[in-house]
Amino acid sequence: MDAPTTESAGNGADGDSGAWGWFTPSPAKSPEKPTDSTEPVESSGTAESAAEQAVPPTAPRTTPQAAPRAAGRTATLPPRREVPAAAGPVPESALEASVRTQRPAAAEASADALLIRRTMAEIEPVAEQVTSYFYALLFVRYPDLRQLFPVSMDEQRDRLFKALLTAAQRVDDDASLTEFLAHLGRGHRKYGTLPEHYPAVGECLLGALARYATLSWDGEAEAAWIRAYTKISQIMIDAAAEDEATAPAWWDAEVVAHELRTSDIAIVTVRPDQPYPFLAGQYTSVETPWWPRVWRHYSFACAPRSDGLLSFHVKAVPAGWVSGALVHRARPGDVIRLGPPGGSMTVDHTTDNGLLCLGGGTGIAPIKALVEDVAEHGRRRPVEVFYGARSDHDLYDIDTMLRLEHAHPWLSVRPVISSGPTGGVYRSISGRLPDAVREYGPWGEYDAYVSGPPGMIRSGVDALVGVGVPSDRIRHDAVEELVAAGE
Ligand SMILES: Cc1cc2nc3c(=O)[nH]c(=O)nc-3n(C[C@H](O)[C@H](O)[C@H](O)COP(=O)(O)OP(=O)(O)OC[C@H]3O[C@@H](n4cnc5c(N)ncnc54)[C@H](O)[C@@H]3O)c2cc1C
Ligand code: HEM
């Protein structure tokens, strides 16, 4: 999440001048300003130093289980109080030009969308400070919320802020907004997020915006943000409440097998404590007992199985918290947590198109799941897998893939090696995945799936489009997510 100012308040310059909390559900909760010693604005010169002072270095050791799983239903904000005029006139040239550059179709946007984009254009260059200030406000005003977040949250926090801004930008497009936010709202159940937390976040978001968007912030901008945030949070709250009827906030899953395939890649198999519905090609989020409240994504390495077991291929990245723990520490009997499934890299069973699959590194895991899925559905569709790695040694799952190829005449698996000797026992091809795809084909009758590091996804998609696969028939996980994950 992030940040802006609160308050609307008074002069539009620092969010702390007005009465607290028209966003706050219970006036008793934070009726007064924080004391000087923790006040993020006055006590420090910059938002960064404010954040450093305000955010406790460690959070109380409370896990999301401690929070009630119930979700209520209402996010509507209290009526807006009167807002004084903005601090000064907005320099139209700079801001308007910026907005025009971002959205040429601005003329079609609603008045609220235009106001929101003006704020965003202004804060974009200082987004990091705005984010820090937002968290400072949140944890000073609502210290109880700190325990929902990981001890160290530098890597994740701008994702929350970015998501808020992305959502605010889509405020005119209900379908896209709901698609984006409903999944997020369901996923927030695992953090212990409750409906009553949303007004606190909204208040601090506006607090940070008002502090940094000094040129474009005024009563109208504030009112537009309140409407947008109310809509955003209501979608997330509703999605969470609906999900509650059918799914737990998270699943406990016991490790039942742990196989170290290479010095840094493990195949981890778990048994969820209750049925876990998902589709081949999707991923989930995982929390380990060693890094509470730190969640990371992992793709399922199998299609749904009759015994309910799930498997993952995990590569330990240097100094990686969760991957290191899953590869080097997890043992049978350990219990991890799983969030809900996500992702749309799934097989379209309504068509007979072939599947062209590009998997690099542990990106082969969901590709293997797709192959199993096709096998289980029983329709003979050609499936062509290009499995990329640096060397033969890095093809850690090649034996499984070749066994599948042997069992299914419709499946072809081609290892592609970017450096080192080729040929060998696996008959690997030399080069990079995109080049290999260009050499074979034609692919006009195929749906394409790309899985691996972001660079590979980008070059793979380019190559596929280049050989004539329409982009709406190319599926992959969100590159931004993977980049955020450091992949
Ligand atoms: C949709 C999705 C699916 C994913 N599926 C899988 C999967 O099936 N298997 C799998 O192993 N991972 C997968 N990942 C990546 C995974 O979510 C984690 O990002 C990864 O395991 C690192 O987490 P960590 O906590 O160990 O490292 P962190 O503690 O987050 O990172 C430690 C340091 O390592 C850097 N780093 C992170 N990743 C890498 C990397 N790949 N190479 C080099 N440095 C890195 C970070 O920037 C940071 O400096 C997936 C990610 C996404 C978004
Ligand atoms: C209303 C708009 C909100 C948006 C758009 C939003 C968005 C996000 C996003 C994108 C993430 C990154 C991880 C993920 O995808 O799950 C995240 C994480 C998180 N959010 Fe939210 N969120 C919102 C509200 C809230 C509220 C009200 C709370 C409760 C205090 C909350 C608590 C958390 C926590 C604890 C995390 C995990 C942080 C971490 O792993 O570092 N969020 N949020």
C-alpha cells in the first residue's frame, strides 16, 4: 500500500492539520494526533526518516491465525466533510501534459479519473517517499496493524501501493477493476485483513497523497480519491466475504516428501489439510514456519491428483528466505501454509488446438502440470515442449519429461541448451528457446504457454508473435509479478 495524506484536511499540504479520521470507523480509535515523538510529519525532516522512526523494526509475533477468519461486508466511508480549497493553483502545463502523455484518451475519462490521474502524475517521481510516508502513518496511527505485515517488508510494500494506484487508474472500468481486485481481496484473507482495516488504510493513503501531491490536491481531488478508494475496498471486501463461504483463508499443508534434485533445487510434495481446488498451470502463495507472514508464489508441478497431494519445484536463490527454507530446511512432517490458487496459464479444453510450451528453469514445473492435464482429459492434442536450461546438468526434470514423452505419443519434448555441449543422452538442441521455436513449427494451430524467468517470457512471447501466434493465444504468468519476485 501506500500512501497519501490524510487529511484532507486543511491546507492540503500535510494531512495532519484537520480532524483525524473521517476514514476511521471508530472515532475512539484515533481521536488525536500522534504524540510528537512519533508524529511522522513534524518529528522528522523527510518522509523517509519519518518512516524509519515510525515503523518498528520488528513486528509482534502474531500470526494471521490469531485474527478472526470472518469477514464482514461494508466498506462505505463516512460522508466527506467540507474540504477547504487547494493550497494553490495547479500548474496546468506540466500536470496536464503528463496526464495527456499517459492517456491519450483522457477526454473519455470521468472527472474522477482525471483528478486521480493528476494526483498520480504529480506523485510518480516521489512514489518511494509517498510509500514510506503511507506506512509511517499507518503504523503510527494503527500500531495493531503492524503485526499483519512481515518483519521486513521493503520488497513487498511498493506492490501494495502500486496496486492501489493501478486500481484507482481503472476506476472507470468496472469489469477490469473487479477482475483485478476480487482476486486480491480473496488473497488478503490469508494476511488476516478484515473489513474494518480498510478505512484505516484509506485514511493513510489520502494522508500521504495530500502531503506529496501539493499542487494538484484540493477538495475535488480528495473527494474523487474517497469515491475511488471506497469502490476499491468494497470490491475487495465483497470478494473476501463471498470466498469465505466456500474456502478457508489459507490451507495448512504437511510436507510428505522432499527430494533434493540438484544442490539448489528441491521437489516438495505436500498434503493440504482439506481439499485444495486448482487448475493445472496455476500457482499458489506459500508461507513457511521459518519466515512468518512472508509469502512467496510457487507454481504447481502437477495437475490435480486423486490423492490430493500437491508438488512444487523450488530453486533456492542466493540469500532467498522462503526458497532457501523450502530447499534446505523443510522436511517431511513440517507444515507450510498455502494461499488460494491464481493465474490463468491453464488449458483451454474447448479447443483441439495443439499446445506449444516453453519452460525455462523451474518454469518446467507448470508445463509438466499442463501435460498431465492434457493426458487426463484423454483428447489427443499435439503437445510440443521446449525445455530450456543452461546445460544438461540444469535439466533437473528431464527424466520425468522424457518418461511422459515415452508414455504419450502426442507429446514431444526437446531440451534446449544455451551453453555447454549439446547432443548427449538427452539429444539436446543448442541455442535459446526463442530460436528453437523459430526453427520448428509451423505453430498456427497451437496455443502457446511460456513459463520461466521474466527475460525468457519476454523473448519467448516476442518469438511466438514473430512466428504468427496471435497474442491472445499466448499464456504466461504476469511478468511484473515475476520481476517483483526478483526472478
Ligand atoms: C507467479 C510466480 C510463480 C513462481 N513459481 C516459482 C516456482 O515454481 N519455483 C520457484 O523456485 N520459484 C517460483 N517463483 C519465484 C518465487 O516466488 C520467489 O520469488 C523465489 O523463490 C525467491 O523467494 P525468496 O523468498 O527465497 O527470496 P527473497 O528473500 O525474496 O530474495 C532474496 C534475494 O534474491 C533475489 N532473488 C529473488 N529471486 C531470484 C532469482 N530467481 N535469481 C536470483 N536472485 C533472486 C532477490 O532480489 C533478493 O535480493 C514464482 C514467482 C511468481 C511470481
Ligand atoms: C484497499 C486496497 C488494498 C490494496 C489494493 C492492497 C494491495 C496489496 C498488494 C498488491 C499486496 C502484495 C501482495 C499480494 O498481492 O497479496 C498486498 C499485501 C498486503 N496487504 Fe494489502 N491491499 C489493500 C488493503 C489492505 C488492507 C486494508 C490491509 C490490512 C491492514 C492490507 C494488508 C496487507 C498485508 C499484510 C500484505 C502483505 C504484505 C507483505 O507481504 O509485505 N492490505 N496488498
